[in-house]
Amino acid sequence: MSTQRTTLQHVQIPGTCFIRQPESTLRCTLSAGHGGEHRHFYSGPLRGGFRVGTSWPRRARESQAD
């Protein structure tokens, strides 16, 4: 009996963009397929008792596996 190994190249997290910010551990918390720049809402300084978030531009050929 032969055994085949399958290697996943990309993992999709349904419903969440999850693209990593370059040179950081932050990941986009917007919905999958959003337009415009990426955003992590749970970081950044407090303003009026709420986090202002962090944003960064889209890059060519991005994937969640980055």
C-alpha cells in the first residue's frame, strides 16, 4: 500500500483577511476580500478609551501564509 503525503501551501481562515503586516506580528482583522489598506483594530494608542488601530498598504501577491 502506498502512502501519499500532502503539503498545504496556503491556509485560508474563512471570514478574516489575516494578512501579516511586514516586519511585524500584527495581522489584518478586517473581513476577507476587503478593499483598501489592511487594518489591525486591537493595537495602537488609546484615544478616548478606544484603540485607534494600525493600518498598512496592500502588497502585490499577498497570502495568509506570509
